[in-house]
Amino acid sequence: MKKQIRTFIVLTLSLLLFSPIATRADDKEMVASIMNLRADVEALYTKIDENKENYKAQMKSLALQVADSEAQINRVETAIKLADLDLQKIQIKIANTSTENVELRPLLKKAFYMLEENIREGIPFKINERLSALDKIKKDLAQNLITEEKALALLWAGYEDNTRLTSEIGLFKQKIVLGGQDVLATVAKIGSVMLYFSTPDNRVGYVLKNKNIYIYKTIDDRDEKKLILTLFEALKKQIRTGYFTLPNALLTGGSR
């Protein structure tokens, strides 16, 4: 019995002696844990602040891009209106011209020149084919294979076709120049303001206008390529209306 009491006293003393040490160790661990948590919270706040600044910068950049795109679209609309005015002037001039008393060739010459310049300066879509069609009309007229009235009718159809292209959206095949080489590509034409391309070797990009010269730019960014390929898939399915997010490829605004 005395041996059991002695053992109990020893155990009690041991608990009393070592208990404060254990408590102090727990306190140190708790303090260390709190400090770690506080550091984590501060790091999170710092990251949140950084994300806020990045978000503000992105929103500002997007706002500038939207403003620039709207300005360029306005310029395109103005150019189309001016083209319509020129077309109306030609209509009036043709209407006031009597084919019985007035030579049509000077008028045809000017009309040919205006349309050729419009094709060369406009979107690089089947330019060679369209210019070749005009050359054939001029040659036939020069060789008296067609009358002046017939040439006028064909030229008028060319003007109408050129106007139609300003609003046409779709997929087409045409040769483009990449790396100094001609490549047969599939092109997505968005009216007369944007032209995207995709080649058989999986190169994707769009057309830029730099100092009145059209350049075919290849895209390496995976996300931008995905956006363009999504447009191609939609056009393959005959989907020509809807909301699409695309890289900025407006062809107006001069050099870039």
C-alpha cells in the first residue's frame, strides 16, 4: 500500500513539474501557427491588390481597344458612304449621257480606272481574279468584240459586285503570300474590314495594312488561334450571325 502511495506521489510530481513545459511548448506552437497564418493573410491581401491593379490595367487597355475599333469602324463606314456617293455620281453621269450622241469611251476609261483603284486599295480578296475580269472587258472593247453599251453593262456589274463584297461574310479559297511564297489558304472574309486565313500546314493569322501594303501575319498565341478557328468552324456550318471574340484585324487606319 505504501509502495502504491509513493508511486502516485512521484507521478503527480512529474505531472506538476513537466506540465508548465508542455504548456509553454504548446503556446510557442500556437504563436508560430498564428504568425504563419498572418503571413499567409498578408500575402493574400498583397495578391488581391496586385490582381486589382492588373484588372484595372486590363480594363483600361480593353477600353482603348474598343475606342480604337469604333473609330476604325466609323472610318470604314465613311469610306463606304463616299464610295456610294461616287457610284451615285457615275449613275447620274451615265443617265445623262446619250449613247446616240456622245462617245462613251472616255467615261468608260474613267470608270475602269476608279474601279481598279478601289480593288487594289481595298481588302486583298481575289484581287488578281477581279482585275483580270476588268482587263478582259477592256481588251474585248478595244478589239471591238463588244459594244460600248455592253462594256458599260459589264462594268456596272463589276461595281455592283464590288459593293456586294463590302457586306459579304464567308469562307473562300485563295492564294496568299507567307514567307515570300504563294500558299493556297482558306480565308474568312468579314465584309471589307477583316480577313483571316488558315493554311493546310496549320498556320493561322490575319491581314494587316502597313503603309498601304497588305501583310499576312501569322499568329503564334494559342488563345488567339483558337478564337480564329472557332470563327472558321462557325462559317463552315453556315453560321454568319452571332457574337464572336476575335483578334483585332481591322484593315483600316493606315500603318500599324
